Amino acid sequence: MAARSALINVMVRAAEKAAKGLVRDFGEVEHLQVSRKGPSDFVSNADLKAERILREELQKARPDFGFLMEESGASKGAEAGTRWIVDPLDGTTNFLHGLPHWAISIGLEKNGEIVAGVVYEPVHDQMFWAEKGAGAFLNHQRLRVSERRNLADSVIATGIPFKGRGDHAGFLGEAEAMMKEVAGIRRFGAASLDLAYVAAGRFDGYWERGLSPWDAAAGVLLVTEAGGFVGEIGGGRNPVFGGSILAANSHLHLPLAKILRSAAEGRKAPAPAGDAKA
């Protein structure tokens, strides 16, 4: 059984306390589906309540740390360069529709590096956690990324752009290129859990663009501490703040990067002269 450090225990307790209210509110979503107003405002309030609880619990335990939170933004702490990066409800659309796939994500950044992370999926009581140099775990079980070497045997997760967000045509090009090479593509709707599932070997890889730091901070550490590789899709090495992520095991990371790079280059290539419109 893995022993959690005092720091991880702080994060776990905060996530568990915030989760109680979210689980209670999630039980009400089904009833709200039939109301005229709809559940959107209700879910926003649930999100804000969870964020408030997380801030209170984390600040009480580590009063000198700053925050970067999805709803309330950034605030500096007395300890320079150290802050919590928090998404109180990752998978809001799933939550809104009564789909039991959403999570709380807490990462700790020190001097630009993520050193601890927790992703808690309350519906099934799955607590994913990692600390730099100490490994990644699901509850008390050690995690390792998958060992699959062949794209044809691999299941890859992604996020799909939606109305008003993202490069739809670019994504379709990437998805088409990926579909030709892999066993399957999955879109579950919570980036933190996609990364946690890569760490657990459930997915063999994951790519997505347009992410925010709170979507990725904890999950990126989970993957690296489980023996995986995480970078930006274009090859950059700052996936938490770079806006895009490619995560996989050591065998698949480069092949997946090549597929995505080829899809991007194919879009940039000029059309043959014979295809030009009159």
C-alpha cells in the first residue's frame, strides 16, 4: 500500500470535501432536466461552491500558496512561484447532462513545474494522485502507462471542438489521419480524466488542443510519473501552459506526433494547379 505524503493528503482531503457537495448536486441534475429554466445555472452554482470549498481547504492547510482557478482566476501567495492550479468541475457538460464522468483536478506548481497532482472522480471513488519523483497511483495502486507498441492495437482519446470553440476543420483532418492508424478513438469529455486514464494504461494515448492550465496540470504529472511522455502537439515541452497536449507511452508518442504533424502539414500544402477553381 502506497503511503501518501502530507502534501498529497491535504489535496485529497480538499477534493473529497468538495466532492460531497458535487455528488449531492449531481443527484439533482436529472430532476432539473425537465424544468423550463434548465440546469445550467444550477451547475454553475455547483461549480462555484466546489471551488470555494477547495480554496478554503487548501488555503487553510498551506496559507502561503497562491491560486490559479478556473472560475476566480489567479491570486498570488506569500510564497513566490508556488500556487495551486484548480479545476473544481472538469466535465461540466457531462455533469449537466447527468453523465457520470467528471472530476476535480488539483495541481501544485512550484517555479513553473508541476510537483503534485490529484484528479478525483467521485462517482466511482477513483482518486488518482502523483507527486514528482514518487510515482502515480489510483487510490493505493501503482499506475503504469500501457506497453502497447503498435498503433493498430491502440485506443487513443481526444477532445472534440464544439460550437464557437476550436478549429473544427483542423480537428477533422487530425481525426481522419488518426482513424486510419489506430484501433479506436474515444471522446469522454473530461481532459483531466483522459490523462489519468493514460497514466492507468486504459488509454494508450491522448491529444487535444485549446486546453487551459487547470485542465491539464494534475493529469500531466500523473502521466509522467506513470512512465509516459507528455508534450505539446507541435513538439513544445510546456503542455500545461502551451494550449495543446500529446500524451502516450514511450513507444507511441513519436508515431502519434508524426500523424498529427502530417495532418497539419497536409492542411497547409497548396492545392494542385489542376484543382484550382476558375
